[in-house]
Amino acid sequence: MLTGVTDVPPPPVPPARATWWQRLQRLPLTMMIASLLAGLGIVQLTFQLGNSVYRTLTWSEETRQTLTRVATLERDVQILQDAVKASRDPSYLRALARCRGFVGKNERVIVASDAPETPPGENCKALRVP
């Protein structure tokens, strides 16, 4: 007698062209959900990395601008402190008065006949005050 031979008809053969829905139904549901969640996670991770890079670049630029502004303000404060110190010095005040065109009690003003016409205050170097 032959073993493995039965009278049961063979299982039906699926059609050669199965629709996408039939192919999708063959996949396990858990695998589809896991793939969907993994895809969403990749999208979120990509967004977060891009956002972090953008924030890092923006923060670096703003930090550089702030440090430049602080250095400018510190320089301005030093200039103002120097101006305050100089304003208390009598020799500086005498020199400033001379720049403005004032002369001492015992001095004579001698002007050359071909001297250029200059407005008062332009005889000396200007001090930049912020």
C-alpha cells in the first residue's frame, strides 16, 4: 500500500494576481503597527535633531553678538571713566580751555595775518564720548 496517498482533494490554489488588500491581510497586525511606530519615531527624531541644530546655531550667533556688544559697552565705560578722571585734573582743564580759544591773564594772543580761519574748538583732538 502507498503511504501519503489520500483521496482528499488538494487545497485551492490562490489566484495569480492577489490584490494589495489581500497581500496586506497576510501580514501580522503587530508587525504593521510596529513598523508604523518606528516610522513615526524616525520622523520625530529627524525633526528633533534638526531643531536642535537650528537652536545651537541661533544660540551661538546670539552669544557672539552679545559678547561683541558687551565688549563695546565695557570700552565705552572705560572712556567715560577716563573722561571723569580727566575732568578733575587742572592741567587737562587748562588744555581744554586753550582748545576752546581761551587765554590766560598774563598771555598775549598773536595771530599770523595769513592764518587759516578755524572755528573755535577745532584746534585740538576731539575726545570721543559714547
